[in-house]
Amino acid sequence: MVRRYSDRQQFQRDKTIYILGPGNIGQFIAHSLAGLRNPPPIKLLLHRDSLHSSWIAAGQKIRLRRGDNLEVRSNIKVERIHELQASPQLNGGAHVSIDHLLVTAKCTGTLSLISKIKHRLTSESTILFLQNGLGVVDEVSATLFPEEPERPHYLHGTVSHGVLQEEPFKVHHTGKGKITVGLPPSASLSNFTGLSIETGNLPPSTLHLLQTFAHAPVLNAEAVSAIDFLQAQLEKVAVNAIINPLTAILECRNGDLRLFPTLDKLISRMIVEISMVLRSLPELEHVPKVAERFSEQKLERIVYSIMASTADNESSMLRDIKLASAATEIGYITGYIITRAKELGLDCSVNHSIMDVLQAKVSLTHQRKGLHGPLLVQATQQ
């Protein structure tokens, strides 16, 4: 059912935008929005005390380097999640809601983090997920918001900007990319025209987020239809399902995968499985040229092209291995593909084996660093 919103419910532009996941991308977005002529209030949500200490040490500012220029923003606030759990209340006793939430945290910690602020989210809130992988939103809905009338509105996006952290709360914008947001089915591309959105079918909080992003030229935000966004997201998952686990297992940069001819056959077998799953998805059944877009040949060209264009980069999964992170995001990349293969009755044994090896690699790395306790690679379903 499509809900319509009257002028009396028009959203006030001065409502706070919260950012959950104050890493490279979260800081980049906060810095960019804070640079608007009339910026909305912005708050980074901190889930560790060490992050708050780093924020104080950084002078409570975000520094961004672009070329030879260093831009400093001090009009950004932070709030610790445990402070939000002791939720501030209005005079009538109602919780102060979080109407706009950007999620840039890793997939593996998203469910736990959102659960800590669930009481601040309402059916009128909008959550924009800007993450790698797929399956997080389904987890959030099933676990935290099983009843649809009480569920926040969701937007999904991807980020292709190059952003590296030089030190706590100082990031380097290494390459201009874009932020692509998939519009809800109730909107149309004709409603998103540069700096203006005219529609009565979107909730005020969603409109405010879209308009705010459109006003920030540094973000280079674009909107696409929901089905176009899903295809782009699936393509990105397919590429990450090849490059991320293999670079993490071999501990090499992306381009190094091209140096091992013996890997070509393995990569080809992985792609055969992934291609079959993507071409069989029921949600893409009536989409034109899906078989061509996700063919084995097309995916293979894309994978090797990305290896070449990001040859000197380290994948996020390799960085997780080096840092002995509690879990990689493979469960939301390869794990998502395996889950869909199981639903469709398709074989995905090669990719499943890769995930098993990666899990063993992470556990071994943990043990070698003297970290204790069982370590499992999180997955949506296995």
C-alpha cells in the first residue's frame, strides 16, 4: 500500500542527520554535508569509547584532504550509542526520534548497532544503507521490525568515492566517484531531477535525505530506479565475491590475482556458479537483457577489468585479515550468493568452499595473534 503525505506533514529541514559507522565513508559524507551553505545538524554515532577519545584528541573536527587542500569542519557533533540508549525524551515523555539515519557501518555489525537505537526509530524514519554486500536489510526487518507498519522507510545506496583514513578523523579523498541511491518503487526518475524532487508518494524524511544529498555537489549523488539499482548492486556483489576472498586468502593486492595463471580456472568456476544464480533470480525474471548482463563472459570481463583498474588496492577483506577483525563481510557477499543458490536449488559448492577456506584463514590469523574465543564468519544464512 502506498502512503501519501500531506503538506501538513512537511518535514523540517533542520532535523538531525545521524551517521552510524564513523569510518572513512561516514566521515567523508559528514564532512561533505557539513560544508553545505545551510547544513542540517549532523551527528556521528560512536559505538566505542576509543572513538570518542580519538574525537576529543582530533579537536572535535573532521579534516579532509583533497589534493593539496585540507578542509576542516567543526560543525559536526557526536553522540555515543550508550547515550542514545538512555534516550532523551520530550516533555510528554515520548522519545526523541531519529528521523534520518545513514548506515555506513560494516555489514557484520549493523544489526547489533541498530538494535541499540531501535527505540529511537519510527515508521516515519528513513534509513539509508550505504554498504557492501546484500542481506543486511532483510536481517534488520526480520529481527528488529517484523511488523511492516512499524518499520522505517529504507533507501539503498553504493559509494564509489576513494576515501582513505590518514589518522583518526582525518581522511584523504583520493578519487572522485559517486553515490548511487536506488529510489523506492513509489518514486520515479522524473521525480528526481538534480536539486528538486516533486512527489507526494515519498515520506518527508526520505525527501529530506534525497534533497540534502542532491545539494552536496562533492557527493556527486545520483538516483536510479529500484530495479536498476538492484542489478548494479548484484554486479558489485559478484565482483567482490571473486576479488575479496581470494586476495584475503592469498594476502595480495587486487592486481596480483592476474599474476597467477593457475587461478584463472578457479575464478572461471566461481563465475559460472555466480552467473547461474544471478540469472535465475525471480525478482529479475521480467527485466530485459538480464541473461546478457550477468552472463559468464560479461562477469569475467568486469572482474578482470576491476582487478586491473584497482591493481594497487587492498580489498576490505584483506584489511580485515591483517587487522584480525572479528568477522569479515563475506557472509553478506559470498554468503548472500550461497543463500540464494540454496533457495533456487542450484549448486554453489565452489564458492562455498572458498568461504570455508576464508573462515579458516580468519580463525588461524586470530589464533596467531593470540586472540581467544571461537571466530565465525558471519553469513546471512548457511
